[in-house]
Amino acid sequence: MVGTGLGAEHGILIKGGEHLELAHKVNTVVLDKTGTITAGKPSVIDVWSAEAASEADLVRLAAALEAQSEHPLGRAIVEYARERGGVWPEASEVRAVPGKGIEANIDGHVVRVGNRRWIAEELYIQVPDERLAAYESEAKTAVIVASDDQIMGVIAIADAVKPDAKQAVERLRAMGIDVWMVTGDNERTAEAVASQVGIDHVMASVLPQDKVGKVAELKRRGSVVAMVGDGINDAPALAEADIGIAMGTGTDIAMEAADIALMRSNLMGVVNAIELSKATMRKIRQNLFWAFFYNVIGIPLAAAGILNPMIAGAAMALSSVSVVSNSLLLKGRRFD
Ligand code: ADP
Ligand code: MG
């Protein structure tokens, strides 16, 4: 009770005592990229258009599709198009493909906006790599725009890492915890973000429905896994993990699926939640010691008639008082 109360005071909402008792055993933390390690507010940084289109055309085309999308990348593109005049053609038969992109019909053309792998699958064409490499090695997400079987251009989108992400990863590693990143984004962008925050285990190009499998795989290898995420696509993985931790700025379904919800969306909350669990478990062990210690000494003495019954009664009560007082000492603990 003191542990969960203290957590709540620090913006760490724990949905039950069992999660607090398990979290100290965590030896593997899996972090979602977008919205968890990064701020989740991506913005368009650069636009490159192939010869067939102007930059303005390209942005309009992409915005026509993304106006129907709820994806953060989509919102970034729409916002960018709005800032630049904001009229775009009518798109019909819009279809979002989770973890890949979005497609629609515009003036009789099939237009697609999405990642390289998906475009290559759909169009049987290789996307020119130099342009993408330049963006991705700078941790930007390169979104490709294609009309029928022609590449119209690339939109580079960046999402800054949270200011405390690096420190949080360092602290987790200092606790002996393996830190993983899992993302639907491509390998190069994922690696670039991972190196910015000091993560060396990266699982990239993971489709939304496969994140849960990655968590299950780590569990099978014997790890006690905490998954940290914010999106709809993280919810199954949050439920599968030994401990699911949701970011407070995340979707309702992520909060629902998680065991611990962080009211602030900074990553130090993850460190604090695990430290709180450790501190709570230490208290529980101390309390067990004091409870048994009194009884182990007191009961034989009382049975042998050596202990005055009044003193025995007082000792009995004192053991409870010591346990409660010791627990309340936890309240003095401060977290970053
Ligand atoms: P994350 O795991 O980072 O939240 P998602 O699984 O949502 O990522 O998406 C994976 C990738 O699929 C994105 O990095 C992007 O390349 C592509 N993608 C998905 N939806 C869209 C969209 N609406 N517009 C453009 N690209 C998209
Ligand atoms: Mg996310």
C-alpha cells in the first residue's frame, strides 16, 4: 500500500500489488520507438521530388491520403501541407495498411505513401537507396510517395528523442537490465535513434501484429520482460509482457492493457517504477524479518513461562507497530 501510494505521488500508477512485487525482477526492458523514446510529435524536415513532380505537387499528393490517416507521420505531412497553402486533390478508396503506409485512388491513379519495403513489395521496383540512406542515417523516417508504378519523391520526417531518454537507458543498464528497442520503422532510422540514446539491441521493421511475438520470444529465453509503449499497436505486447508500462500521453487502449501507467511521459518513470518495486520488496523482507524475529524469540520464552504475559502482549503489538512504521519509512524516498 505504501509502495503504490508513493508511486501515485510520483505519477506512477500501479494497477495492483502483484505488479509492484514482480517489477523488481525485470531484467529486460523493451522500448517502443515512436512516442516512447521519441516525443511522438514528428515533423517534416525535407522533401525531395523526382522529375515527374514538383515538391509542392508531391506534398499535396501525400496530404490527400494522409488527411484520412490517424498515423503521426500522416499528421506531420498534413500539417506541413497546411502551412504551405493547404489544398489537395480528392482521394477515394483510401486504405491504411498498418505498419506499412496508406494507399488511395486519385484521378484514376493508385497513389501510395509509405515505407520502402512496402513500396518495393507492391510495385516490384527498387527505391533509390542513396536518398533514403542520407535521411535515415540522420535518424529521420523516409516516407516514399508513389503514383501507379512511379516513385514521385521522398518526404523526410524527424521526431526528436525525449530529453531524458539517454539518461534513463543508462540507468537501466546500470541496474543490469538489457534494453531493447522495437519499432515498425526501418533498420537504419532505428539504429540511428538507438545510438543517440545508447541502446544496442534493436528490432526494426516489426509489423504491429509482430511486436507481441518479439516480447514472447524474449520471455521464452527466460527473461523477465517489461514492455514500454504508447500506441494501439503496442497494446498486445504490453499485455503479453511480464510488466506492461504505458506512457501517459499514449492511447487509451495502451493504458488499458498495461500494468503500470506513467502519468508523465518521460522515460525516467520506467527507472523509477523498477526502483520503487525494489525498494518495496526490500521493505517487505525487512518487515518479515521483524515480524518473525519477535515471535521466534518471544513465543518460546512465553511458552516457558519466563515472559510476563503483559510484556508478551506488548511485544506482540510492537511487532505490528514496527512493521507499519518501517513501511511508512518508505514514504521518505525520493525519485528523480
Ligand atoms: P512505429 O512502430 O514506429 O509506431 P508503425 O508500425 O506505425 O511504426 O509504422 C511503421 C512504418 O510504416 C513507418 O515508419 C512508416 O514508414 C510506415 N507507415 C505506416 N503508416 C504510414 C502512413 N500513414 N504514412 C506513411 N508511412 C506510414
Ligand atoms: Mg509508439
